[in-house]
Amino acid sequence: MEEYKLSIPEYANEERLQRLKSLYSDFTRLRDTNERGYYANISWWKGVLNGGFSLTDGLTFRFDDAYLRIWEHATLGTPHALAAVIVRSQNSMVDDGILLPLTEFLSSQSNTLSKQKSLLNMPLEWLFSSLGLGQDEGSQDGHSLFVKAKGSYIFKDRVRNLADSLVDEHMIEPSTRRLYSRRDFSRKYSLNGLDTEVVLKWLTNDGKVIVDGDAVKFVIEPSEKIINKVDMGVISMNSALGSISSQVDELEGEINRHNENISTHIKNKETDKAKRALRSRKALQELLSKRLDSKENLQGVLLKIEQSVGDIEIMKAYETSNDTLKTLLKAPELDRDRVENTMDSLSDTLADHNEIEQAIARPGGAEISTEMEDEIEAEYKQLFEESKKSEETVEETPQELPSPPTNEPLEDKVALTN
């Protein structure tokens, strides 16, 4: 974080210390005396905090004294009006939807918290002051706001993006692979307990997941919005399979370490230690073999369950198709007698159409067509004969050779002159 702070001009440039002093002051009262300056400070802090958030992982953020100390300045101390950036002004991070109060979110049935609902969760004196019935909001100093703003918040975009990616991933999975225990879900996606709670709440609010105690189920069809005994059985088997897989990994790691120890003991001629390591490795190998057998059996059972679920879905599709086809065949338009009468009528109509076309055809059309064919044939033969004669004439014409020179050689002429 210190490196990030030094990338900000107000921190890196001592000439900007006066500006930083204003930003670290309790500028809450500027809202009444200098609204433009107040919102300029809010905007600056929002940009800086967003940059700091981008350097962190996780779905939640805790606003408290420890967080203020992150921004502590050697000369100016901690910022005094940071709470106003989080929850107070119209342009605050909560108002902009960047952050959502955790407690409010977990108790809500929607992922979009309204400002009216936010008011219901404020302390009464804050609510009265905002309605003009009590202490004026402008009189709230930075410390008072901090006390009221302390707490946990969620990063709305992070939670939404993770939830969307999880939904996309599970859309193509069979139903048996859309079932988890909370622990297995957290472990698969490397989430801590709070982050697991947050993303499951988001998915539940969106209707993409149902949670029943420890059981988690991604749903696609409305008919799936219940966790039945089969689902619980699959979840139990998946948990057992995950546990066995972890044991297999641990056993393989132990065996590898024993292999290294055995090699070292043999190299150092430590016979007793080498034999003890060999016995221990043998026991681990036997246990590993049993665990691998159990893992294979569980995977086989789960595969058969997946196949059975797939068969059920196929039969449902067949039944739906059958019912649909039966319904269509009951339509009066598909009555057998009506179909036959319609086809007979269509045949008669087409026959009448053909007769009409022949009747309106131009007389003599067939003869003209025949005459045209005869003319084309005669013209073709004439052109063919002409082309053939032209080729024969070219072949019979002798190739002209160049004429011999008629002038006397130049050398002879020179000799005669001499």
C-alpha cells in the first residue's frame, strides 16, 4: 500500500502537502460553506480508495480504525472525514453502488438496495436529521459519521462478477455436479466463510441457488427448486469423495517423503532406519491402495447416478414430445378424411391449372421450337465445316524460308577495289 500511496501526486510531492492537509481534515462542514470543494474532496478520495481496493482480494471490506491507519500520514495522521466518502454524500461509494453494507445486504431479498431501505437501517437520530426533524446533517462531524459508518461492506461488482461466472459454469453441468455442501463449495472456489456467505446470498437472491442448511444447489429449471433426498445423498457422496481425495494426496506425499528418507538412510548405511522406513512406507502403500479402491467405487456409483438422472431427463423429453405430438394430431386440420379430401381437391386443382396453361399457350409454339432447332443444327454444321477447312489450309501452306542475300560480300568488294 505504501508503494501505491507514493504513486499518488499528493503523497509523493511535498509541494502538494497543503492540498493533502485539506483532504485529511474534517471537511464535512464544507458541504454547507463550500459545496464544490466538499464534492471535490469526496471525488478525490473515491478514486484513491478504489485504487487501493484493486490491490486487495476478497469480496468484503471492513471500515474501522485499522483501515484508517492504513492511510495514516507521518505529519497529518489519519484522515478525519473518510466516513463521508463511504456512506454520507450523494456521491458516496454506497450511494454509487460500489459498496453495499454487509448487514443490510444479508438481510435483504434483493441485490439492489434502495435508498429508502438504507434509511430504515440507519440509527434513528440520523434518519430524523436527514428528514429535518432533528440534528441537522451538516452538523455531523467526521467522528460522528465514522462511528455510524463503522462496519463491513461488500464490493458489489466483485460479488456480481463471481456469481455470474459461477452460474455460467454450472449451466452446462449435470444436476449431480451442481450440488455441494458449504464446505465443499468454499474449498472448490477458495472462499473464506464470510465470502461464501455473501456469494451464496447473492445467488439466492437471484434465484440461481437454493440453500437448505448445509446443502447448496444450483438450479436451472423451476422444478429443481427443492433439495430432495437424492440431492442430499449425492452431496454426502461428493463430500466423502472429496475427503478421500484429500487423504490420497496426503498419503502420496507421505510415501514420497519416505522414499527420500529411505534413499538417504541407505546412502548413509543406516540399516535399521532404512528398514523402519521401508515398513512404514509399506503400511502407507497398503492404506493408499484401499483409499484408491474406495475412491474408484464412489466415482463409479456417482457415474451411475448421473447416468440414471440423464435417463430420467431423456424419458421426460420423450414423454413431452409424445404428448405434444398427440395434441397436434388431435387438431381437426389433421383428421384423416379431411386430409384425403384436401389432397384430392389439390390434385384436381393442379390438373385444372395445367389445362389452363396449355390452353393459353401461343399456337404453333411447338413447331416454332422445332424449326429453331433445325436452323441451329444447320448453322452449327456450316460453322464446323468452315472451321475444318480453315485448319486444313493452314497445314498445307508451305513455310516460307528467308531469301538468300543478293549483295556481294563486303570483303570481296574491298579486294576488288585494291
